[in-house]
Amino acid sequence: MFLFPRSKNRPFHFGPFPLETLKRNSMVYGQEAKRPAVLLSGPDEEQTGLGGVSSAYQRLFSQFKEGTAAPKTAPLPMDLGPRAADLKGAAYFLDASMAGICEIPASAWTHPPEGAAHQHALVILLEHARLPEQSNLAFSWIGKSAASLHHLRITEIAASIAGHVRNMGFDARVHVAGDPGIDIEKLSVLAGLTVRTGDVVSAPFIGRDFSLAVISMNYAVAVDTPLHASSLKANDLQYWWGKNGAQSGRERRRRNKRASHLSRYPMETVKRVDRPTTLILDDEVPRVPKRAEFFQRALFGDLGAKAQKERGRFAFKTPLSVSLLDLIRALVPRQDGPVASNKAVDVGNPAENTKAIKSLSYYLGADLTGICEIPNYAWYSHRADGSEITPVHKYAIVMLIDQGYETMEGASGDDWMSGAQSMRGYLRGAEIAGLMGQMLRKKGISSRAQTNADSEVLQIPLILWAGLGELSRIGELVLNPFVGPRFKSVVLTTDLPLIADKPIDFGLQTFCGSCMKCARECPCDAIPFGDKVMFNGYEIWKPDVERCTRYRVTNPKGSACGRCMKTCPINKVVDADGAYLTRVASWMGINAMALKPLMVPIATWLDDKLGNGMRNPVKKWWFDHEIIDGISVDPPKGTNQRDIDPDRQVDAAKQKMAYYPANVMPAPDQQDLKPIDRKAAVKAGQLLERPSEALLRHQSGGAPPRHYQATKPSGDDTGVSEALDSPYK
């Protein structure tokens, strides 16, 4: 507990509650089997406000309740235990509160599915989120739609896992409240999640405030035993302190005591400043087109045939990540839409709106939320198809989704789980921002969700300005003081009157200036060991984005890459259940920044000595499968199994970093390929200013470097980009 989090030795698939410690009663199975099936009624359809929005999303997710299984089954162990761990782990990974498995007795069916016989069920229980305070405007926004919002969330979780099962070659169907076919509450009792008292079922530690979903399947897995009635009295002192490494009652109480507009992390204690802690020359930052993104360049063939081929599947080539991707794509059409002609009367107060929008974001599942005004350069100049983007909104609501510390502990960062971690964050973010945006449009407020699948804004500058982190050595990645780099972002741009947050300073520039761990552990040597440079108007430890993209897209032994996130010393758990040393270090890092030059070398040395960044096999719950030609197989080239290498030394002077500034980007409307010129890009490093040089030039009125000028559209002959080796003028 002093050096490591309480949960260090707890298998991830056990979940956040100590269900494994509860007394069981096998006699309950016979009792429940004799009961006639009773269908669980769904929430009333509330067509106003968020209720109408969630009903529309519910219909969308319902498309994924069933589907066609892959033509061949995945290679799986004969032992049914690991199969159960994979399914339960997936449920907890997607933020279910409890998960259990049972056989389906005939008495549970009212309408058995046609085709393959479904003999097993994964039952998922989701604790309801805490409602905002009644004085909070978000309370009225949610209104009568709370039940339908929880219904939507559990449908999303169940649909994602059912798709995962089907991608492994088995038939699976989702059942939620209001569906005909199966007695969901009966199966929750049989799966060891609830206890029946009369006609009412209750869950230990939670009570009655939850939603249920069932995935019936013809996939054989190990089953659980029903709970004993005494389990409803398990909220004892051991639970309070975190029995068996489960989440403690103390931590749950801490979170519930915080105001609903505050995240579970004390961001309000972090120092606020007027500008980000890295130099941004606002009037010199060029607006860039989506065509210039290196993932787009890979798609267009600029990085070669292999990268182009793999670009279409690199982050979604596992059964779970493909399932998540299907839902992400389905949400894209709902990112924008018509705006009601009449503006609601309850959205005129910026202070009340700001508190409410944060409360609503946390209620829907965001982990950290900040607000900023959108600088012009944060808008892309052109879409991927070459059409021009006109900035339309004043504010950005920036939300971060934690990618999951426990799962990341079990991974190398570039194995077969990395892509699913990203997809989970992107799906949850798209769902939250989509719901919020559609609600605001119904209130007459123009809003658009900006997601990884379709964004008109660059999210990194918005995360900085919204006060959610500082720019790090990882380069084009922001670190938050409480979750480090372990997040995905989503943005809702809007004209809702709001109050912007200020940027933060928690001493990260000092920390990253000394710590080289991410650079040392990068599998493709894409993170610089050297100093910061000025790149397109930003002070930044500029990564070699070509190397990074090429590795992530073509990684032969994994799905994408998050190795820098995995090994960062700030990738920690900072809550009541975290390691005492981590909590003390976090507090000192935020509140005693004057000591940082002394603390950082010790902290980074100790991080290695404690083995942070190593894989923890207790946390690995998933199978290593790769989908090839629509079938899940053992990865032909194996699986990355990296651990940290504290002895690795790199000479920064010999690190050949490539830079692709604005003037060598493809034209915004260029649809044919533009091969990269790596030799010229390495040479471009000679042109980059140091931050001190750029600031002095800017303050003296000097013109920005010509390589800050973005390539013009191909039909625009008003200017010609300079070659990379052109001198400053």
C-alpha cells in the first residue's frame, strides 16, 4: 500500500467490488429455475430534452444487439476459466460495475433465439451515476431521462461485448430491459450478482440503483455460483478499507462527497496561469489541413504501400476493437444536426451553464472536463476531402476519457490491447459529446461533437487551453497531473455561453526536461532526447511523427501503440486506493513546485527501481487474437512482450529526427499521393528556432519563418511553398 496501489495483486476480471469474497449458495439455482420467466420492463420513453436524445441513440445501439458470427471460431483454451476472464474483463474494461456468468435454464426463456442454442449468459450490472444537485441546472436537463440514459449506457457495453463474441466465431445476442425473450433478473441472481428478496432483486454494496443487461451465447465459459442472502450485508469494515484490493468504501465515499461539477480528481488544487506553460506564438501558428495528418498521409499512400494497406485496420484488428469501431462509426452522423429555431430560456447564464455542462459530462461518463475559447489556429483549415472549414463556434468543451490504468498495467503498450484501449476511449467520448451536442441543439444552441472519427478541430491545443494538462516530452501529447497521458479526448464545440478555464502549471516542463523514460522506451525511437524546438509556432519536444505513425500503423506484433503512455512515470492512480508514496509525490509535485528540480531525478530513478512500466501479468485478462480475413487467429508474428530497459543509453546528438513543417504538407485538396522526403525532413531540423530565439524575434517584430506557411490548395496560385532547405528570410 505504501509503494504500490492496493489493487496491484488483484486480477482485473474480479472487478471493482469484492464479489469473490461473498458467501455462495448453490441451492438458489434450483429455486430460481422453478420460477416462471418474468420480463423486465424498460424505461419510459421521455421524448423531451435528454430523454428524446437518448431514445434516438438507444435505437442506434440496438442495431448491434445481434449479428452474424465469424465463419470460424478463434483458437481458445479448453479451460473455461480464461474464457470467462476474457468476457468479465471486457465488461469491467468498458466500466460495468459487476459481471457474472451462468447457464440459462429453460425457465428463463419466453422467446428463445432462432438458430444456435444459447446455453450461457454473461450478465452485466451497471450502477447508476449520481445525479447532480437539485440546484444545479444539469439536474433539470436530465429530468425524467435518467433511466433511459443508464439504459443506453448498459446497451452500449453489452453490444460491444456481444460483437467481440461474434468476432470470435460464436453467436451472441444482447437482451436489455424492455426486450422480449429472457428473464434478465433471474439470470442476474443465477450469475451471482444479485439476491432475490420476494420479487425484488438487490446487489451487494449497491442496493437497487442499477441497470442490467444479458448477453446470451453459444459460447461455453465457466459459470458463477449464486450468492447467499447474507451477501447483502457485506458493507463491513473490510470493505471500507478495500478488501482483496477491491475499490474501498472510503474511495467511493470520497467521490460521492465531491460536488457533481468537479471530477473525481482535485483539479481545483492545481495552479492556474494565463497561458500554457509552453510558448505559443498565436499569430504565427498556421491553420493546417486534415490531409497533412500522418494517419491521413498513410491512408493516401504517402508512407508507402505497406502503411497504406495496414492503415485501414491498424488499431482495430482484434475482436473487441473491431466491435467498438462498429459503434463509433455509427455515431458519426449524429455529431451534428439542425438547430432548433427557438433558444431555451434556461441557457443564458454562463456560470450556471459552465457548472451544469461539467456535471452533465461527468454524469454521462467523462473523467475530466475543461472549457476554453477556441483559438483560430485550433480549427483545421480543410477537411480530408479538401473542402474548406469555417470556424463556427466560440467555445470548446473538452472531455478526457481515462484509458484504464489496470488494463494498461497488464499490457506492454504496443501489444494486442492497445488498439482496443483507444477505441474504448473514442467510443465513450463520441457517445457523451454526441448526446450533449444534440441536447444543446434542441435548446437552440449550435453545437458539434468533434471526435476521432470526424473532427474539425485539433484537440491538443484545446486540451492545453482548457486547463487539463501541459505539453510533454512525448511531444504531441498532453499530460494531466492525475492520469498522466493515459486518456483519449473528445471535444464539443458550441456557442453555449460559458466561462473558460485557465491553463494549468504543475511543473511538467521541469519534470519532462529531466525525465527521458518515454523516449528511452519508445519502440521506434520517435521521441526526442534533445531540447524543445519551435515547430509551426509551438514550443515543443517535437516527435518524429513519420516514425511514430509508421510503427503504429504497421506494428506486426500488436495493434497500434501506446508505449509512451504505459511507461510514463505520471501514469499512476492518485486516489484513496492509490499507493501512499504516489499520493504524497503527486501532492508535492502540485504544491511544492520549487522543489521539483531536486525531486524529479529521484522520482524518475525510483520509478524504474520500483518496476513501474513493467507488465503486471495479474492484470492481463484478454486473449491475444488478430483478425485476418474476417477470422480471429493466433497472431502469426506473435505478440510484443516488452518491459522497461533502464540501462538503455541514447546520444541525443545522433538521434536523426525528421520534421515536416507546414510548407511541405500536401495541398489541402490533394487526393493523389505525395511521397515523403525523409532526407529533406531530417535536414529541416537545421531550420528550426529555439524557443528563446523565436520569442526574441517575435518581440522585436521579426517575420515568422517561411516554413510556417501552409501549402496552398492546388488550385491557388497566390503563393508557392518554400523548399525545406530554404533559409529564413
